Amino acid sequence: MIEPQAHGTQPTPRESDERLSERPETGAPASTPRQDDLFEGLGPAIDADFTTARRIELDETSWIEHVPGWLRASGRLFDELMATAPWEQRHRYMWSKRVIEPRLTAEYRDVAGAPQQLLRSAADTLSCHYGVAYRYLWLNLYRTHRDSTSWHGDPIGKVQQTSTVPVLSLGATRRFLIKPTEGGKSLSLTVASGDLVVMGGRSQRDWRHSVPKQATPTGPRISVNFAPRLYP
């Protein structure tokens, strides 16, 4: 286990892209009570050996890996990101209509500038394990069970034939779905706080993934997406 050191200093938040985003008038979302995990009192630690990893071959060239409990005592990072990440309410155009995205987002264009030492430690561990220099962080905040992400492939799939994309989950347990781009049956993973999901091979080109809405009420969830750099 890798146990991080004290946190660094808070960087100046980046300017909002006025074409795509607007800051919520109320600022960061209010803190929501959560249930601590069993190891919260031991403090955060990263499983650098990936001892619980389970890889699923999606097809001959694509795979997905689920690593339960990769980050111990993940609630501390969740609380800090809820309170300090530069959350934005973004919009996008669908069929020439401007719509609000059903989630909040934040980003750190260089992980070296992230105020949480634990994020830097996570990026270093992932870079060492997967052989990819992860520098850029993209965060999604699903405030309730009504927030979601529709079927999509990540931007890296537009510029690389193959890629390895880790996603760290914090907070409430949600379903993570992935299905072939051309259609077909989806694979469902139940992802809890501290779990890592990694999509590899051609999964960003030949497969689509989503976090769907659900009927059962739940608390907020944050996903931390790691990439080599910011892709257009």
C-alpha cells in the first residue's frame, strides 16, 4: 500500500470556457452526509499491487479491468474534492438545441497542480503500472441518482487506435455499463467508492460506456478520469 503525504497548496482555478460552461450561482455543491468505509480510520492508501484486479476481455482487441477497493479510505478524497474542486455546470448542443449536462464537471490540466497529494500519488501509481504517463484529470460529479452520462467514447479514442483509461470512483455506488459501438448486449459493473475501472485496447473506439440514471435514490458520486494529456 502507498500512503500519501500531506496535501499541497490550492492552485488558482482555471477560467471557465464560456462557450461550453457556466459556474453554478451557488458555487460548489453542498456537503452531503456519507457512510464511512470500514478502513476509514486507517487513512488513505493505494493498492500498488492491484491485488483485486479482474480483467474481462471484451473482444480480441478490447478489455476492461475492475479493481475493487483500489483506494482505501476513499471518503477523505471524496470530501475534499466535493468542497474544493472547481466544479462547473456545463452545457452542450444536441440537435441544435443547447442543453444542460446532467452532472457537474471539473478538471486539472496538469496533475502536478492538483491540490490533493493523493491524486498525484494515484497518477504516479497508474503511470507505473500501465506504462502511460497520466497528466490530465477530468472529474464528473453525479449529484443524485438522476445525474448520468450517456453512451460515449472518450476523446482519446479519436486520436489513438488503442489506449488505457483509468477511472477512479468515489462516493456512492453506481452501475457502469459498456457495450459494442455497433450495438449489442451491455456489460454491467457495480462500482463502489475506492474502486478503479480501467478500459484498454480499442475500447474507446469499438465500445461505448455510460453511467445511467437509476430509480433508487442515492448520494453523490465522483469519477476521476486519468489521461496522458488534454485531448480536443
